[in-house]
Amino acid sequence: LHQTTDRFVSGKLATRTDTLNTVINSRGDAEEQNITTSQTDETGLVASLKVTSFQVLKKRTFDSNHNVTNQFILTYTNVSKSDLKDAQEIRSTGFTSSGVAVNQVIATYSDAAKTSLIDCKVIYNEVVNPQGYVEKSIVTTYFAAVVNELGDITYSKESDKTVTVTTSFDNRGNALIQDIKKYYYDDKSAAADKEIFYEHQGIVNSGYDFHDFAGTSVITSYKDISNADISQVQTIKYLTRDRFGNALTQTIDARDADGVLIDHKSITNVYVGDLAAMKGNAKTSEVMRYSDIAGTSLIERTFTETLAFDLKGNALHQTT
């Protein structure tokens, strides 16, 4: 009924997952669960654990291999359930031997009553390797969805599509090399599928820490759908992060297709309070933009301060 799972990486405690199965069916499937996820800070010590999410899961149907095919998930930022992050209706089919669903439909709402739809994503994991890592996925986002709690999710009004191809993973499944193409939907387009290409990026990640946060990301932006015409290359170095993955200090170097420096940015973010940090809302953010890599020739300085937050950590008043 009640389990805890500690995940260690390189000898350090990364996360603790506490699972309470409140309803179990005759086949041993947990139909209702409460899952609390806690994460350590950079020390990896048990004493540093803090709750990062609390989920209430209602699993309505399973296939013959105990995979969940129909479920509803409420995700909160705290165990008191005072701050709902989102509510998701999920339908999954076509499970691989590793347990990864080939097809998923996820309707995400901002409220538990499911009256305010954020979006509906249709996910096709076209290529899944034997380790369960998704090598190619196609995610299509829709503006509208109708949920049948005991059946399917019907979606309409396409917004955009993202095709992600991952050609290299580390030994924990983190993506090292990715190619990402994005399209938007235009019903006036002459194209048969009405989808218009608008963005292409190649991403190389490295230096993952024991919380699986990347240390460096190199993002190459292309002008076209091929890899022939480079627009810009950005090298992002995450020097320090908080337990929620927010960058506290980072640098971004932007270069043109010939490798000539466009600018060098040094960014410092300060977060106050866990609720605001969970949502990525900084108390202050300072961006120093330089024309040289050494950071001696300042172009401009931008300072943004959040003067007021609500009780859920949302920014109410900002100055820049």
C-alpha cells in the first residue's frame, strides 16, 4: 500500500518518491494513488529533501499487461493541495515491451473541474529503442478537446507540431544530441496538411548533474528545414541551478554562421520562496550584455524585479 523509492546517482541522493496506493483492484493494479516527489539540493543529503510535486492519480483502465490506458492526474506544488499546477486527462495505447506508450493524447487543464483547457497534445512516439528511450517523437498541439472520462479524447483546431529526433542519450536516458523541427497550422495554406515550417534547431547537451540538469547546451538554429543554412549558434552554460532546475547564474554566447561573436550575456536570477521558484518566477533577474567574450565591453544592462507575488507564487507586479 505504501512505498518509498530513493534514487541515487554517483552516490548522491537525487530524489525520493513516496507512493500511497489508496485503491487496488482484483488484479493488483493501483487504481488510485497519491505520489509525493521530493528532491535534494546540490549536497544530495537526506536533510535537504524538499517536496517538488504532489500528484493524485485516478487510473480508470488497464490493458492485459497492467499498462494504464485511461487516467486522470491532478498535480499540485504541495501536499496540502492548496496550489494546483494542472489537471491532465491521458489516454495511452500501443505499449512497447519497455512500457512506453507509442500513442498518447493528453488534455491539460488549469483547474480540477476541467473547465479551462490549456491545450491538448497528441503524441506519437514513432521510434522507441529497447531501453525505452524515445528516438523520434511527433507532438501535435490542438486548441480544443472534448473528454469522455470512460472513453476517448476528441481533439480539434490544430495549433502546431514539433518533430524531435534524438540520436544520442547518456546512460540515464538524458538527451545528448537532438534535432527539432517545428511547424504551425494555417488553414489558408496551399499545403495538403496545412502545416508551415517555421523553426529548426539542433541541440547538443552535456555535463548532466546528478539531478539530470544539463550543464551546457549548444543550440544551432537553421534558416531552413535542412542543416545547410545556419542562422545562429548559442552556447548556454548553466553555472548554478536551484533544486527546481531554475538557472541561478548562466552565460549565453551567441555567434553567427561564421563563428563571429554576436554578443555575450551573463544572467543572474534570484528566487525567493519555493512556490515562486517552482513556477520559474524570479524575484530579480539581471542580464548583462557584452560585445566581447571577456565581459569587459558592456552593451546594456537589464534588471527586472518582481515587486509583488500572490499566495501561489505568481508574479503580480514587475518593473524592468
